[in-house]
Amino acid sequence: MASYYESKDLKLFGKIKDYDKELGTKFFDWYGEVFKEGALTAREKAIIALAVSHAVQCPYCIDAYTEDSLKHGFNKEQMMEAVHVAGAIRGGASLVHGVQMMNKVNKLEM
């Protein structure tokens, strides 16, 4: 195995129903509903999913939503910008917790 994550395993995702058919079916039904056209277009949902995939660091999702974003007409610059947005939010989420540290330091220094 060249890597812990094998891209071929993404094709096996549906097999999660083999271990719990009811919950697996509910998940895939819900997942399908989420990605249907609604207040957001399928195209908008593709680029959101690409950014979120990077934020949660899911290599399977990154592969799937890279392809999906390309199918929906996004170019590499737009896709990388979405990745940077995800990175900025992730970085900001780490840094904002610095306020907790600063509050603790200030309290202990009193």
C-alpha cells in the first residue's frame, strides 16, 4: 500500500450499508437531498464541498469534489481560492482560541 488512503476505496463508500443497512440508507438519502438544487445551485454546492473537504482534510472528498468542481466549470484558480478560504477559516479558528490563552495569562498575572 503506497498510502493509507487509497483512491480506489472511495468507490467502496456505498458498502458502509453492508454493516448497517438502515443507517447507511438514511445517510445516503440525506446526502443526496443535500446536494440537490435548492437555494444554492449544484455548482455552488460543489465549490463549497471542495472547500469544506480541505477544512476537514478528507482526501476522498478532495478527490470527489475536485472532479465535481471541474465538471461544474470551475477553473483551477477559482478552486485554489476556495482552498485558501478554507485555510483562512481553519487558521482563524486556531488563532481565535488564542483569546482563551490570553484571558488565562491575564488572570494568572493578576
